[in-house]
Amino acid sequence: MKQIFTCLVFLCALLKVQLLLAAAPTVTSSKWVFSPAEGSRIGFSFTAGNGNKRIIVIKEGSAVSGLPENGKTYFANSSFATTGTGFTAPGEFVVADGSYTNLTVTNLSPGKTYHIAIFEYNGTGATAEFLMTPAISDYFTVSAPTSQATTIGFSNITGTTAKLDIAKGDGTKRIVVMRKDNAVTQDPTDLTYYTENANFGSGSTVGTGNYTIMSSAATSVTTTGLEPNTTYHVAIYEYNGGFFPMFLKPALRSSFKTAPGPASPPTKLSFSSIDGDRHIVAFSNGGGTRRLVIGRKGAPVSAIPINGEDYQANPSFGSGPAIKPGEFVLSNSGFNSLVVSNLEPNTVYHYAVFEFDGTGTNTYYLTSSYLTGSGSTAVTPTRQASGLSASNITGTGATLTCAAGDGGYRLFVVKEGSAVDADPTDLKYYNSNTAFGSAGSAVTPGNFAVSSWNNNSLTVSNLKAATTYHVAVWEYNGMYHPAYARPPITTSFTTPSEPTNASAGIGYISIEGNYVYTNWSSGNGARRIVIAKKGSAVTAKPTDGATYNAQKVFGTGTAILPGEFVVYDGSSNAAEITTLDPNSTYHLAIFDYNLTPAGQPDYLLSSFATSSFTTLKTPADPSSNLVISGIQNNQATFTCKAGSGYSRMAIVRETAVAAVEPEDLKSYTYGTYGTGTPMGPGNYVVTKTTGITGIIYGLQPGTNYTVTLFEYNGNTGPMYLRPGTSVSFTTAGTPPLTTPVTPATKASVSAVEGNAFSFSFKKGSGTKRLVVMKQGSAVSFTPADGSSYTANANFGSGTAVKPGEYIVYNNNGESVDITNLQPNQPYHLSVFEYNTDGTGYKYLTSSVLTANFATAAPPSTGATDFKTAGTGTSLTITINKGSGQERLIVAREGSAITASPADLSAYPASDVMTNGSQLETGSYVVYAGSSNTVTVTNLTAGKKYYFSVFEYNGSKAPVYNRTEVLTASAIAGGSLPLTWKSFTANAAANGIRLNWATTQEINTARFEIERSDDGTHYTQIGQQPASGNSNNEKQYSFTDLAPQNGRYLYRIRQVDIDGASSYSKIVSITYKQSSNEANASVYPNPAKDNIVLYWPGNIPNATLSISDASGKLISIRQIRKGENISIAQLHPGLHYLVIRTTAQQYSLPLIKF
């Protein structure tokens, strides 16, 4: 039997392990791809199998033989043989663990073969289960070649370049290292990559002074950047690998010497951009890397540069050092052109260009053959322009024409009122502008350049009417540094005062219901005004010298005659007029004018342009035969018979939405249904067309729509025919899931317990709703469309959608009972309406019902005024309720009750003594409910019973007030230890006077007076001894000496000799101090060591009395106003201060801490 049991235990354990392990993958990785081989690493990629993850194991020299262990975690590092990464067999190391599909393994040895195994697995840690059949492959690292390059050939050697040709060895690549003057001093380092650059000195260095000029599979390289007449040493190393190579050493070595200078001179000397003081000299390069340019004025260059000399150059002729008298080095560079400046006009300059290589003392010039030539600066023209005249003269402009002289360019200068008195400066270029007087075009003050190019005809604008203008023209050569011919040719002309040609050809670019854009052919006036009139031809004419306020808003400009308004004043040939009436005819008149020198308009009144137009009107005939076709899930096509409008507009709405008609003179944008600003709620313009068909896009499946066509005329100010023509249709497919429109409302709670409540609300327009809850602060979570959420009404037990935020309800009802809450805590709730079809979810998040409610809290006040009456075996108990919803009454025979009820626990009660539940041994619950009275039976006559009354909130999981417990005792068949007769509170001169009376006292020890200013928290402010035992009426009083203004509540706790107690009823009073009393003050309060007292008036001295909370006098002394008074001798707690001056008495409370 024991063996069978042991077997069962083993099988159960095995089954448990199997259940814990994930299922093993079934497909291995495949399709290996290896990167080019290197000396110390292997890179590869592959297609993953069907495991969630995989480990990659690698071994040097032989296949991986080990297998992984299920449920085991392996440490991995892509650096081969890292400590702690060992696999199950010696020499096998885990180099990767994860979802890798590519990897580079490092720290390998050159010239070795490595075997790789990939094990797929599912699960993690203890649940990991491996596919024990791995994907396997192998790859190698490279070693150095065995055969070095054999020969190096040198060719095409110049002063700065040379070509190297190599007979390669058996390496896949080779590196060429070169050094100046001496043999290469260092071999390349294995597994180090060197960057090549054929320009000597720019590639990677191998040691110091050794430069890589080639590193590739090539067999030749042309190296540049060399120095002439210099020996260079070369070392060639065959290697295998790429970025981590293995080099074959020693190298094949050789050397060569560069040529002592260039072999061919420059050619093709040319000149361009010829100006009076400069020109560009250009040439084709020779065989050198650089060239020296020497210039000379008036005679050929005779200077020859000397090898080993490096000459300073300056392209400003004569500014640099002279290589010979009058001969200057202008350029010393690799460029093939230069701008030579600082020359003289009308002068020939000679040039010599020498090729050279090298720098400093290693400079070699080609002097046996060099380039020479000459070129002149700009020459002053010898024949001035002629035949200067002005034509097409208007009030604002004129055309100037002349016959060109022999210059390449000419300068036109105009002056108003007197002859041109400017003389242009040679070598200076003048900016010009055909608009006379433009900024930046003055040659001298009042003389303005209107042209400075090769023109011989131009139109000058910006002139004044009735004004004489003088013109001068100079021929010149040289584009930007000219040489001018003098004297100039001149002429003059006078502009007319009144225009001679009126505007004509009024046309209309755009006519709308309330707008027109008109244009015309301008006359020859500088400006013009347009007058408009509604209904009949314009009869008004402007008056010479008068100016008018022009406004495009019809009716707001100057009315020259009634109803005839100036709508435009300017120099343009077009104007717009707005705020017109639809279907109305307007007349226009255009008057050209010039401004006199005095700035007064001079109108052409004998001839002017006139025209009329009619604004658009509403079409007469609507569209008809409106048909919907091509109905799909998201679109449909409409066709119609056009009405009499120029265009028609289609408005689409869901049929259930109220229709909205367009407004005249308002233009609407259109697009896909549901986009853009709607015409009205749910009414969208989907097309505007001059045709009879249109496609409606953006519809929802399975939805009924109405399309309405409105005929209209116009564009920006259209006139619509209303009503339109309508037809309804339903799109194909299933109606889409939409977001609810209306949120839930009217949040409330009921059945509030210490750990639960029932949350209710009125549902919105969603098919379901989600309730999210958070303790202590507002919910911040927002559900996402398309997502489904699981609810759990046991708060905190589900998955948190955000820290501390839980879904407590997800259904179609209107309430939820929420549990697992904490007592006396606030909870925030958000209700999200949503629609769902079972697979999709659309949440209303723009409008959400939010609320916050608290679980049951302990009642703020306890019960008071315990009274009894009854027979020998029963007592009827009556109390004044506290603030709890209900209360628990506990009774015990013979001794006081020491236990308290536990929060969230309900105690079954019975008014039959000993039948209810017990808080402790002998303490029975005799009542639990909302009443204030109960009759307890099954008592023993003559026995003393002790009672405790606990106020509580809640029912099934209540929360108790265990700090303000009403306690009392009574003798079965007898009376209460104390019987209250009265308790009152009244304002007195020095505070609040409390008076109370009893008619019976049995073993009563004392009375404790308690005060509250909020009805919840009571503080003992004093006590009075009781009579002990009495059957007569007893009177008691107590004065609260120093309250501040406000409302106060008082109660008295009666304490028996055996410690039992009960409370009186609560009395309240609103207290207001006299104005004098309110002015006395104590600072600070509360205080620890010292206080300062102040009182009104000029009396400096007073008597201070200090009493404790019971009214017992502690000290009395004389004080001064503002004196620092020590209170260190007082015990912590409430004290009362009485300040008496010769005129007044003041009472103040003080709290000592």
C-alpha cells in the first residue's frame, strides 16, 4: 500500500511539472547566411523556428554535442568563452539567449572552424521547454595568407603623382603603406582595420609617418599629393578578412623618386568681364599642380621664376612685391583663372603663366616653356549716342529713344525742372530704375539714373503732370567699372496736365449675387476714379481739383450725386465692388486724371468709359429626376436632370436628422460626408458641380441617408433656389458601430457599508457601460476604442488599468454592488457609455459621468442621556441618539464592559439577556438597530447591570464610534445611579455659565464638563465633584471663562465610583463677547514657554489670574502691557487668563503645550 502511495505521489509531482512546463517548439531555425569571414569574429543570420525564443551555442573545432535542460535559464554573452556562459559539454558556450535572428560572435581565434547549434524554446525560467533537435552549421575565421605579393611596378611618375602596379599574392586583399625619404618603419597590426586614401598623408597611419594609400583587392593605385624630386618607400602586405584582417609579414618593399617638376606648360590664355580697372585672366592647366602668374603694364613679361623660391602673390596689380621692376606676381595657386584688379582704363597688360610643383625650397618651375599673352582694360567710346528723343508722353511717363554710339552700354539720367548737371565718375557703376526718383538711383541730388545697361529705348514712369524733364545720355564701356564718353547728348520734354486718352473696354471677371470684379483698358491718365450707380446710368462727373473718398463697399464712398458713389480711385486697371443687391443692375463710369504739380486732380471729362451689369438672381427651375445608383457600403452616385441654375449643390444627411437649407450669398465648402464644417447639425455639403452627376463618399454601411440638390447661380456670393429636390436611400452592408452620444447621469449610492456600497446611475445612450473606480483621487483612465475590458466588482481584485484604477462593472444595467472597500474612504467613479457588436467597441470619452462617494465612517457623536425604567427582571432603556444610523447596546451583569465591537462586524442582538452575541464573556448584545429604546428581559432582580451604547453607520459591515461610548449602570428592579433633572447654558459677564441639577445620585463620583465647537470633537474643560449618594435635588454650576465668539455645544459626563459613566443631553449656545473683551489678546497661542498680553486703552498695568481647565486658580500676579510672561511652570493643557485693569476685565483662553 505504501509503495502504491509513493508511486501516486511521484506521478502527481511529474504531472505538476509537465503542466508547469510550456509546450516545446516543433520547427528549428533554418536558412543560415554568413557574413564575409574575419580574423576574430563570425557574423550570421537565419530564419527563426517556431519557438518564442532560442539559445545559440558555439564550439571550436568540433560539433556541439550537449543538449539544454528544460526549466533551466542559461547565461549568454556574444563574446565567446565568457565566464559563466558554459553549456552542458566542455568547450561549448552560450553566445545568445532571446528572440535573435542574427548575431555576431566575437573573441574568436584566427584560422579556426567553429560549430554552431540553435535550440528553439518556449516559456521562461522554470517553464522553459526546448526543442532538443537543434539547427546546426559551422563557419571559420581567416588566417594570414601564405604567399606575399611578388613585384611592384612604377609608372606615370610626375612631380606629384605616381602609379603603382602590383603582382598579387594569395591574399584576398592587400594593403600598400608608403613613407617619404625612408623605408616603412612599422608593420600593420593584425585584426586592425586601416582606412585607405591615395592622397599621400591622408590615409590611416601605421605607426608614425607611414600612410595607407591602398587597402583593397585592387592590384594598382595612383598616389597623389607627392613632392617633386623626392624618394618614396613602399611596403605591400597581403591579407585576408575585412574589418578584422590577418596580414602576411614580412612585406614586399620597393621605392621610387618623383620628377623634378612639370613637363607641360599651360595653354589657351583668354580675357573676360573686361572693365575699366579689371579683367578676368583664364587659361588651361599644364602638367603641374600649381601655376605662377606674372603681369606687366605696356610690355611683355621678362621675369623668370627661380626654383626653390616661393613667391608671394596679390591679384591687385602693383600691390604685391615686384619680381622685377614693374612686373608683379598676381597668382600662386592651383586655380586656372583670376580677377586682376587695380588696373588703368584704356591700357594693355601682358601676362606670363608658369607651371610648377612643390612648395617652399622644394619648388620646381617649368621655365623652358610657358604661356604668354596680353589684354586691354575697357576703352572709352569714341562715338557718343545720337538722336535722343521723347515720345508717348503722358502725365506720368514717356518713352526715351536714341541711336547707340560705339560703346557697349549707355547711362540715361533724367532731372526735373532744369538741365542735367551730373557728370558720372569713371570706374563707378550707377544703379538705375525706370521709375523716376527711386531710392538708390541718384547720380547726384536731383539727377536720377533711369537706365545703365545696353538699352537704347526705355519708358520712364513716376513722372508728374505739367512738368518739364531734362535727359542726358553717356556711352560707356566696362560693365561694372566703366569708362564714360563725354560730353553726353541731351534733350527735354514736358508732360501734359490733363490725360488725352480715356479708359475703355470695361469687362467683368466675376459677377456674384452681391459682388462684381471689373477690369478695363486704362487710358493715359496716371490715375482714374470709378463711379457706380444702381438702376440707371451714371450722370455725375468729377470736378477738377476735387478729391473723393473711394470705398469698394457700395454706398459708403463719396456720393457725387444722390445714389452715385465713388467705388475706386487708383492707378490699376481693375476694381471690386461689394455689398450689392442680388438681381439688380448697376452702371459704371471711369474718369482718367493726372495730378498737377500742386497735387490737384485734372480729370479728362470730355471722354470716359461707361458700362453696366446685373448681379445674379435665383434660378427659376429646380433639379428633377434625382436618382441614386451605384450604392455601396461607403458611397453612392446621384444623377439628375439639371434645373436652370448654373450649378447645383448636394447636401447629404442621415434621414433621421433635420434638414437645413443654404443661405443666399453664403458659399459652402464641400468634401467627403462627415468632414468639414456642417451646414447645420448632421447636414454636409458633399459636392458642388455644373454637371448632373456626383459621387457621395464617406458614408456608413446600412444607414439611411437623404440627399438634397439645390440649384444656384454664382460662386462666392451665390443665389440658391429653395426648396431643393430630395431623395432617400440606404447604403449596403451592416450598420457601423458608432460612439454613444449621451453619457450616463444621476449617480447615487445606497446600502453604504464600511466595505461596500451599491452604486447606481441612469444609463446613457450606449448599449453598455464601463465603471472605473479609484480610491482617494479622480479616475484618469480612458478606455480605448476597439478594446474590451474585464470587470470585477470586488474592488482591487481585477487587473489595474492604471495604478489604483479598476474596472468594477461592464454590462448593460444601471447599478453595481461594489465590495472589498476600506472604511471611511472616498472613492471616485467614472462611467463610460459604449456601443459594441460583440467584436468592436466604441467608447464615449468626451462626456463622462463622474462622481465620488465615501464608505461608511464612524458616527461623529455618541449617544447621551441614558435612562431606565422597569420591573424586577426587566429594564426599559431610553437614550438620546448620537449621529449614527444605528446603535449597538451591550449589557453585562456585575462589572463594567471592557470590550468594543470590531469594525465591519455585525453582532446578532436579543433583548433577552444572555441570548444575544457576546463581545466578551458576559457582555451580551441586547439591541442593534435604529431605535432609541429597548426593553431588556431575563434580568436578575436586585443585580447591577452595566451598559455600553456604541453608535455605528452601516448595517452588514458597520463602522463604530468606539471613542464616544455612552456607559451607564442600573439595578434590575431599581433605579439608575443618577437621575438628571435639568441642564442649561447661558451667557455670563465673564463667559458661559453652565447649570445642571439631579434628583437622585447613587455612588456618583464626579461630573466632567466637555465642550465642542463643531459638534463632533469634544474636549474636557473642567470637572465638579458629585454628592455621591442622594435622594434629594442637587444643584451644580460651572463657568467656561474664556470662549471666543461663536457657537458652542456642551455635555456632562457623569462618572460613578466604579468607573461606569453616562452622558447628559447636549446643550448649545451662541456666544458673543463685548467689544472691549474682543480687543484683549495673547500671543502666541498655543504657547510653550512665554506669552505677551495686550489690552485696549492707555492703562499700562493689570492683575493677571491663571486658572486650569477645572476652574482651579493657579496663580495671580501684577503685569505690564506687552511684558514677556513665563508660563513654563504650567502643565500642558487648557488654561484660562483673566486680566483686570482699573477700568475693565478681560477673559482669554490659553493652550499650553
